[in-house]
Amino acid sequence: MMPHKVISKNLLLENGQECVVKYFGDKNPDKIFFVIRQEGMGRGLFSLLSGIICYLDFADRCGFIPVVDLDNFKTEYNEQEYIGGTKNAFEYYFLPVTNVKLDEVYSSKCVVLSSNDYPKGYDFTIKNIYGLFKTFEKYIKIRPEIERLAKIPTSPSGDKVLGVHFRGQEMRTTAGHWFPPSNKQMFKAIDIMLQRGSFNSIFVCTEDKQLLNILDRKYPGMVVSNNHYRTQSVNAYKINPRKNHKYLLGREILIDMLCLAKCDALISCSSNVAWMSRFINNNHYSATIFINNGPNSSFWPLAKVLWAIKNILPEKLGGFKLNDKTIVLTKRPS
């Protein structure tokens, strides 16, 4: 008998998730498989991973057996050739969430396909969802060969490291996206942290070569970073300068995120990289600073220039602010 939640080929599940039910074959008549798909270009690795973790939680609550399919459903990171023996982009970086192969799933009697969107009823900032860390621990296992690379450079054991995620480039001009910090805001945030804690080094995660150089000049001898691919005034996802470039971009940002999660404190703006590092850190940072500049205009011609305009204006005329409501310091919860 088909379980009661499966009621039609196109159904609205109990909490509002729009999913599709497929009947592919005769295998596993007593099981419901839940295929998690996050298809489409333009979404970063941690936007994809956040959606996957939420859908894993949803599958658990429904009693479904989850599998992640980023092979038949392509993402920004899929390469033409096999990476580590797979074409499933999820498994480039993580171990399979179950031991059931996709071939068996797509020969089974009842398969629910997730929506391609972010799951309904879940916060986009997964750190805000109570209990989701247990789902992460249960299912998400980073490939060991990648996890071994997640070491903060030149940071001896016991050193206090300040983590900094400094975004620029296309984040400044994307309509509706939260504004990244100005240089002055980042300097102010770092100075606040250095005044309140004896940090030995500053680990910087950035895709922008120029921003890394700026911080290196401002804080000589303190800045460390991974030797990863960076660009200046070019979106790294729009070019293809090396073999398996998209896979490598994903691997590099995963390593950087894990390093941020290992730091003693964190400075960031609104980005999925920083939210994921805070999620994995699980409230062990001694302090965090969130630089909240609000969102860019949704009108794309204005969005292209608004960050640059605000960057040169004084605060009283609408420029980026340096006050405590914008550069928000939070100490570790007791």
C-alpha cells in the first residue's frame, strides 16, 4: 500500500513543500525515496548546501530516504568529466548521504522529487533554525581529502586567529543582494576586534585579490590566507582559466569556510559563506561582528552603481555608516 503522504503525481505536502511524485519501476515498493535537487546556475556552494540540509531535515520528518542528485540536476559546479569517480557535484565535496545509488532510486516504485527552490517554511539563514545542526551532523560528511586541507596557514596550535570574510566584486552590484562592507567599515570592525582580543593573526577569506592586498597593507605581518584562485574586477565563475575550474572554486571556498569556522572570532557581512561558517562553528566564536549595510536596490540599473555612490558619500548624506547599529559586535552566548 502506498504511504498516505503520497497522494498524487503533483502534490502539496503537509507543510507546503511543492514536490513531484514519480513511479519509475517496481523496486523497493515499501520505501519512499526523496531526491534532493538544487538545479541552476548562479547559486554558490553554500546556498546549495543550505537548501540540501533543510531538505534532509524535511525528509527525516516525513520518514523518506534522502538522496542528493546534483548529476541529473546541474549546478554551477558540475564538470564534464568525472571528479573523484562521480559526476554528482554534491559528491565532489561530500560523502553520499545514504548508500543507495541513484540508478536504484530511479528504478523504484515511489520517488519524491524535491522542489528546485529553497524549501518553504525554512529560514534562508540556516543558523537560525533550531535543531538543524543535528541534521548536518547526521548527513553531511566532508570528503576526508578536502577536510585535511582545511588548516589555517601559518597558525601554530594555540594561536588566536581572527577570521574575516571580505566580499566585493559582483556582490556590490547585484540587485537586491545585501551590500558588502566598504574598506573603512572593515578596518573599523577589525580594529574593534584587535582592541578587545589579543589575536596573533587575521585569516582572510575573499575572492577579490585587491581586497586581500588592502588588508595585507593595513595590517602588515598579521594577514594570512589560503593560496587560492582570486580575481580583480572579474567574476571568477564567468571565466575558465584552468582545468576543472568550477570544481576547484567549490573546493577552495569549502576549505576557506572550514578555516573560518575554526577561527576564534569572525567578522562578516550577509553571505552564505559566513552563515555556513557560523553554523558549523556552532556558537564557539568568542565574538562576532556582523556588518549590516542592508540590501541593494532591486532596480538593476541603480543597483549597478549604488554601492560605489554610497562608498564615496559621507554618512550624513547616505554613505556607509560606522556606528554600532551597522557594525554589530556580539559576544559568545553564555
